[in-house]
Amino acid sequence: MAQKGAQLDRESFSCSICLDLLKDPVTLHCGHSYCRNCIKAHWDGEDQKGIHSCPQCRQTFIPRPVLGKNTMLADLVEQLKKTGLQAAPADHCYAGPEDVACDVCSGRKLRAIKSCLVCLASYCENHLQPHYDSPPLRKHKLVEPSKNLQENICSLHDEVMKMFCRTDQKSICYLCSLDEHKGHDTVSAAAERTERQRELEGSRQQIQQRVQDREKDVKLLQQEVEAINQSADKTVEHSEKIFTELIRLLQKRSSEVKQQIRSQQETEVSRVKELQEKLEQEITELKRKDAELQQLSDTEDHTQFLQNCPSVSALRESTPSSSIKIRPLRHFEAVTAAVSELREKLQDILREEWTNISLRVTAVDVLLSEPEPKSRADFLKYSCEITLDPNTANRQLLLSERNRKVTLMNQLQSYSDHPGRFTEWFQVLSRESLTGRCYWEVEWRGGGVVVAVAYKNISRAGRGIECVFGYNDKSWALYWGPNSSTFWYNNIQTSISGPASSRVGVYLDHRAGILSFYSVSGTMTLLHRVQTTFTQPLYAGIYIYYYGDTAELCKVE
């Protein structure tokens, strides 16, 4: 109780302006006391009004009173300081707008430090002391300060809600359990709290376990990122080194070919010039002899002429026929052709090996594949530009629209010989290889079409089934027509059904081994789906089996 008395003394001897102990106290005519400097500063602000008032009771004074020191009050303050009176609570100890205020404090309320669920009141440190000192109050449930204590009161019976109705899932008071909640499954609020606390702890344990699992996953992913970066950096370094060596090798071979050409050029030019000089010398000698014979021919003295004229046989021996023979097409054009042939072979090798390299790159997949697209808009995100390869087209297939459209003709087309051409079946493959995720659509006109994918090493020559889309283990084919449709792989037929449509959509997830065919009209309908493992890059294929029919790789948007 001494502490409570001290608190009352602090409040009684505090200035209501500065909220601190009175300093040089003065008392107004109304009886309220203030620090001299505090009330003086307050009245200084009221001087322009001509009326001065008490900050607490608002009594006015005209004129401004002369302030006199309250000697007795000053002595009391000094005496109480010596007996242990502490300074008034600091401003931060008072309750602010966001704080829970003490329900016992009068005047300016202090901040509550606890709320009592039995008393349904909140207390500051001083007013809470009885709950620590009094045995009956010690049994009360103290919690952190709460502004919602009134929510614990039943609005019907004005009683504390100490029970819980499991039937209606709400807190109730004892009278509620006897009235509108009679017959319901009711328990004490403490029992329900215990049960729910147990469930809560179970949920927390699950959440904490998930947090630990996710932290392990994050750590694993971080390690995977570091491994991917290290592997990629190392591979880039090695690849650059290998390509640099290849470039240097090509440059070396280019320099050697150039040097060899120049050396042979010099040798042949030297030989030709040497022979040219001999022939020019011979021409000079022949011209000299011709001049002598001309001079002899002009001699009028017959005896002189006969004595100096050589025999006819000597003249014939001195004029042999030309012995120079030039070999046709013996210049360096053949070297150019050989280099061009090398370039084409290198391009073919690089194209084929580049596809292999690209496949190896896209095969790097440390996470599971994303789910398949659902809507056509999702599929179009993976649309790819595909063109048909004239070097694979059967000679009766006419390619047009920049090699996107194919038509089966009665007459042969003027294609050059190529080992990749289908010789017997009316088939054609795409120029581009397909890896990763791809989507394309084929629009057809006529009696039907075969939409397929195949490995590059599918056979091309002959009429055997090893060349036909879907009849071997190197191709997958949808035979799509207006009356019946089938899917073929490795010479095994699967009947399919779906809405008639002149457009077929093909979705490929090479990495996941998924190949799906769709009928595309107003909506997309799945016709057939393949789940397998693709070991090589794939190429889009089209097979037409009626003259005049067409199929076109659509530009989808």
C-alpha cells in the first residue's frame, strides 16, 4: 500500500502542464497549482486575447494575476522528494491511441501491462499489484493487454462467456447453455482451448516440418544452381577451345591449299613461259631464214641462185608442224569444285552434329517438366516455324508457298538427285529438326492426309515398310481422313475417333517423350497421345495419297 500512496502523492504534486513534479510552485485564485515557468508560458500565449485562464478549470482572470510562490507546497514537494517520492511517470508511460489504457487510473490514464479475464479489466503496474498480493485475485487469469475484453461478455445475459458450443461453434455463457444452446455439445472454454491448442500444435509441427523440408529443397536447388553454373562454364570453356582448334585447323588447311595453288601456279606458269620463250626464239630464227630465202628468191643470176639454194628436203625438215597441245579444263576450277564439295560435306556434318549438340543441350533438365498446355492459346506459346525440305520430297510432290505447302501431282517434278529423297512413297520431311517443346498445325484439302514425325535415319529408298510413316520404329503417324482415322507406330494400328476437322494440331515435348495429335476447329480435341522416350531429334512429316490433295503447314498466331 505504501507504493500506492506514493503513486497518489506523485499525481497530487505533479504539474498538469509538464506532467512532472512541481518546480517553484504557484497557486492560482481557483486553487490549482502549476510550475511558475509552465503557467507563465501558458499565459504568455494568451496575452494577445487580454484574458488569462486556468488550464484545468478554465476560470478566467482579468487582468493577468501576479504570481506568488506557494511556500508550503514547495516545502512539501521538497520533503516528499527526500522521503522517496519519484518523478511523475514519463510521457511514454501514459496510454496512447494505440495502447490499452488502465481502467482504474483517473485523469490521464497510464498504459496497461496486463488484462484480467475474470475482472474483464486492464491494469497498469500499480493497479495490478493487488492481483499479486491478494490470494483470491492471484487465481485470476492474466493475459497481455487487450482492447477486446468486452467481447468476452455475452450480449444476452451480460455474463462472462466461459463455455463453448461445439454444435454452433461459438463461445457462450453458462446461461446460454441452459437456454438456446440446451442439448448442444458444450464444453468449457478451457477444454475447447486445450483441444484446439493440441490441434494447433499439430498444425504447427506440420508447418515447421514443411519449412524444414522446403529449406532443404532450397539448399538443394542452390547446390544445383551452382553445379549447373560450374558445368555450363566448364563446357563453354571446352567448347570454345574445341571450336577455336577447328577454326585454326580450317585456317591452316586454307593456308596450305592457298600455298599449294600458288606453288602449282608458279610451276605451270614457269613451264608455259619457258616453252613460250623457246617458241619465240624459233619464230625469230624462222623469220631470219625466211628473209634469207626471200633474198635468194629475188636473185636474177640463175647460177648464183642454184649454188645457194638448199635442197627441197632440207627445207621440209626445217619447217616442222606445231607440237603444242593444250589440255582442256586443266586449270584450277577443279580445285574450286573440290573445296565447294568439302564445304557442302562440312555443312551437312555440322548441321547433323549441331542437331545432336542442340539435343544434348536441351536434354539438360534437372527439374520435372511443366504440365502440358490446356488451351489453344497455351499451345500457341510453343508454335514453331517449320518448312518442308525439297531434298526429301518425292518427285511427284510439288512444294509451294515457300516450301510450306505440298501437293501430289501426276507428273514428276524437276528435283535433283539426293540420297535423302523418298523414292517411292509420296512423303516429305521438314527441314528443321524438332527438340524441346514444339507445336504446329497442318491444314489439308482432299481425301485425307498423314501427319507424322520421324527420325532422320528413316529409310528413303524403295517400297518397303521401313520407309513408310508409322510402319516402323522410327516414325509415328496419324492417318487422318473424313471417314476413318488411325494411328500407326511400328506397324501397329490404333483406331481413333474425334470430330471431323481439316486441321490437325501436333504437340511435341521431346524431353518428356510426349507426342499429341489434336483436331483443331472451334476447340481442340485430343485424338491420340503418345508417351515414350525419343532418342533422336524428330522431323515433321507429311504423306499424301490422293492426286490433287494438298497439305500446308499453317502460320499459327
